[in-house]
Amino acid sequence: MGTRIGNRTLQFEKPIAIRSWATVAGRKEGQGKLGRQYDFVIEHNQFGEKSWERAEQKMQQYALELALEKAHLYGHQLDYFLGGDLLNQIVATSYTARALGAPYFGLYGACSSLAESMILGSCLLDGGFGRLAAVCTSSHHDAAERQLRYPTEMGVQRTLSAQWTVTGSGAYILDQGHGSWQITQAVPGKIVDRGISNSSDMGSAMAAAAVDTISTWLADTGGLHQLDYIVTGDLGKIGYEICKNELTAQGYDIAGKYFDCGMQVYHEEDQDVHAGGSGCGCSAVVLGAKYLPMMAEKQHCRLLLVGTGALLSPLTVQQGETIPGIAHGVLIEYRQEGL
Amino acid sequence: MGTRIGNRTLQFEKPIAIRSWATVAGRKEGQGKLGRQYDFVIEHNQFGEKSWERAEQKMQQYALELALEKAHLYGHQLDYFLGGDLLNQIVATSYTARALGAPYFGLYGACSSLAESMILGSCLLDGGFGRLAAVCTSSHHDAAERQLRYPTEMGVQRTLSAQWTVTGSGAYILDQGHGSWQITQAVPGKIVDRGISNSSDMGSAMAAAAVDTISTWLADTGGLHQLDYIVTGDLGKIGYEICKNELTAQGYDIAGKYFDCGMQVYHEEDQDVHAGGSGCGCSAVVLGAKYLPMMAEKQHCRLLLVGTGALLSPLTVQQGETIPGIAHGVLIEYRQEGL
């Protein structure tokens, strides 16, 4: 049974292990900074399917199957499947759930969906409602682009503040039991809206929510000195600077600890992605391909993953609404076996 | 801390009360069967706003404010807000979350979103992660129609199997404590897909999922004789018949106990809604306006709410996919005070 620390940090009582994970990335992502670290890179963004949307679903399913295989599990052993994506009606995730056959909770937190799924999955396991949960999210550049902005083939010129939706999917198996990687705390996000309505500058819109969640965790736990990494989901270069500056101004010395997944996917100099990567797949692939393995380089390592989401729709933007941001925090701890 | 019964029924250990609720309905719904039982009926489907989408969000916010007022609570006292709607990127719910300021989990289960929210909200409270959660869902006929089918003003002729998306919103305050109405068990839904691809016949597509969830609960608990009502979300006339016949064929005598919210909203003879009502708002308004008050006519009453969702998107339908159905079950018990 969980307890609460301070204002809104949740402390899990039972051990919740991240038992295995897998990442599948697109071709452009495969040519990026983490190219060799993904479990699988698809050769072509259609992944042998008739449409980008089907390709996205297939990536999810493949990531999930790989993660299950690494954990020596079958889909029918899962008590829950939680996840979401950027497609309308989160169809990639729902069709994956159909293939999987496990009890399913569809979520929508835009690009914060991975962290949101991890929080709710951990709460279900800690609350005694099951033993095994899979969480999975994805995004696909071409499918997202035509749905959320312009027809992909138009190749509209992008502003410098725009981010590039990551083609990729990450799946994680949560296990109520001990393991090297454990989810120990969480901070459910609140919406923060600073009145930004430019949908080509989502980093700025989400940064304030990230600041709110990170500073809430820091104040609730006083845990900055024990923390090795703070990793936001997809603020990109512009949002990252805002978030870093605001936390520093609040007196938190995060120098050398704070990173953003959106800045880890592409080569800045030659991949032309402007402010960085974004999308539900961004933190999903970077956490698994980069940060979880990196944590194992230390004997004991603590990482605060802060999934960031911009909860707009193309329609509300056209109707003149501003962009609500949200950030869900998950504390992951690594301990070498025997410690 | 929760426990599990049988295959996949969850039993909550702590008392989870439905402390208050409120319903807001559209004009056509106000002229329907439950017209006098809604807390508020809007005069015009734009509800004084510039767009149907904003009107939907305003209905949600109004329902939530009414429910909070009935419970003598303020929004900032809530530990969680969970919900979803049919608009792309569930924007009605996200803007309500912005106005509310509580920690927010956005969900998407199509028309099963109310039951999905109630399950996850109950798990959070039972798991010790908080004391108060609000759940709220909505749909708006005109906004849903133009997004999911054809431009609303076209007035396309509808097939007889089509259902009418309910304009309405229902909000419920869950309280970890004793109360007359309690959520005591839940059955998380699995996806069932029988290969139906006609998006004008969602009742048939969802019926199989409802049968799966109801028969799972019946088998897990053996509780049919203690059950007063089984209420599905929005199968409509056609789905209702399928569900009733299949449960009967499985040997369950549900005669006189089984009802569908989609058949309770409109007058069949003169409101021209064909197979009945549907949408995230359908079970949300019927549960609050009809069934929860009706339960109080008995000393002790048990109702299984089965929220039903069709997890398609207009795009996947165009791409030739079939419709995955899901049904989330929630057991609600009423006991007269002092019993």
C-alpha cells in the first residue's frame, strides 16, 4: 500500500521492478545519436505495412513482444496493459491491446503518456491488484505530422522552435517484486498553462509543467543530493533552457544532472530537427536505449523521469485556445545485485 | 489493499464511496425520458460558447462544480481528477483539468471512459494514494458527429443501426470512506473484436466485450442471485439484444435485471434516434440521473455498471480495420444508512 510524502509525491511500499524493456526506432532515429542502442531499427517508416498508422502499431507490438521475450513471459501472463499514443483515439495502442489480450487501460497524456502509464501501472501493482503490467507508448513522425499539422508530403517548412516527432516505441514490463531497476516514487502531474498558443513551440508550453513537477518532488522529498539524473521527456532545446533556468532560479543546483530526452535522439548538426525530438515515442525509446543502461554503470543510481505532455488538439489551437502542459514524474532507482 | 477474485475481478478492501454526483444534459436529452432527473439541462447545444467543443468542456466543468458543491468540497481538495471524452486528444477533459487544478490522469476508453475512470480512481484510493478523486466524462452530439463522421450541418441520413451521441456530462466524487453508495468490486476490460467494421453499428461491435466482462464477473463471484441490476453503457437496442441473448445462452438468468443506458435517454417513438444513445456522456448521465437514485429505493441494492467502448478511429475504419470493443465493469452497492 502506498503512502504520500509532502504535497503530492507517492511512495510505493512494495518493490516494483522494471523487469525488462525493449525499444524499436525509425530509420532517421537509427541514424541518430542512439542508433546502435535500440533493440531494433526499422528500415523504412512503413515497416512493411500499407500505412504509417499500421506501421506505428506494428512497432508497438514488436517492442512489446521483445520486452516480453526478454522477461521470459507470454502476453497472457500480464495482469494489465497500459499505454497510449498520439494517433486520434489512441488506435495504435488499442490494436496492440487487441493482439495482446490482457486487461487494458487506454491513457492519453500526449507525450507524457509513458510516465503516466508507469505511475498508474505501479499504483495497480503496489495496491495489490496484480503482479505484472506492461506499459507501452509510441509515436510515428509521418502519421503524427499529417494528423496534427499538415499533409506530411507537403513538407511544410518548420519553424526553428518546432520539434521532430520521434518514430519509435518503447515497452516496459513492470513486476511486483525485486529487481535491479525499481520504481519507488511518483509525482502525478497537474496542468500548468502559461498562455502559449503557438503549436510550433511546445517545449515552452510544457516547460512550466516540468518545473512544477520537478520542484514539487524536490520540495516533498528534499532528495536533490541523492539524485543522479533528472530527465524530462521532450522539452527540446528551448523548453530545456526554460526548465533549467527556472529550477536554478528557485535555488536548485541541477548543473550536470539535468537532461532532456528530446535532445538525445538526433545529431543536432546534420539531422535538421531544429529544437529536438518529441512525441510519445521520444522518452519511451531514450529511457530504454540510453538511461536505464547508463544507470547500471553505477552501484546505486537514482533517476527522476519527467514525462512532459502538451494537451492541445489541432482544433482547439484553431479555435484560439492556449496549450495546457502536464508533467508526470517517476523515480527509478538502480541497485547492483547484492547491494 | 485490493485482492483479486477468480480470473480478473478486483475486490476493494477499503470503503470507496460515491459521495456525490451531478449530470448536465443537452436540449434533446432534456426532452427525453430522464428530462426532469438531470441536474441541469442546457437550453442550446452551444451553451453560450463559440463552438460545440467549448460547450462540451463547459458542460463537464459545470457537472464537476455541481458535484463538488453537493459534497461540500472545493476542487483543490481533490487528490486526483480522472476522465476522458470523445474529442480528439480528449481536450474537453484536459481543459476541465486545467480549470480544476488537481493532479490529472487523462484516459481514453471511448464510451467506456466513465467506468475506466471509476476503476482506476477506486484503485488509487484503495491503494492508499489519496482520499478524494473526481471522475468525469462527456460527449456532445454535434462535436462528435463532425469529428467522427460527417459535417454535422450536412444532416446525413443515418442507418437504423446507428446510435445518437448523447450531449451530456456526468461527474462523480469518489471518497475513501463510508457512504451509502460504494464501489466494491471491478472488472477491468479486455478487448474483444468479432470482426465488425461497420462504424454505424457500434452496438454489435461492443456487445461481445460486454458479454465477456459480465460473464467474467458472474463466473468469478457467482454473484448473480445477489445482483439487482446489470447496466451496460451504450449498446443500444441491437447490442442489447445480442448481449442479452448470449448471456442467456450461457445459462445466466438475467431476465428483469439487465438494462442498457443507451435505451434510457430518448423517447423511442418520437425522438428519431434509431438504435439509442451512445457516447462517453451516455452512461455518465444515466447512471447519475436514473440508476443511483433508483438504487436508494431498496434497503440494499447491487448494480454492475458495464461501460462499453468501441476503440476505432475514423482513419482505421477507412483503412479497413475492424472495431475492437472493450467493457469495463464496476460493482456499486447501495445500503440504507444504519444497515
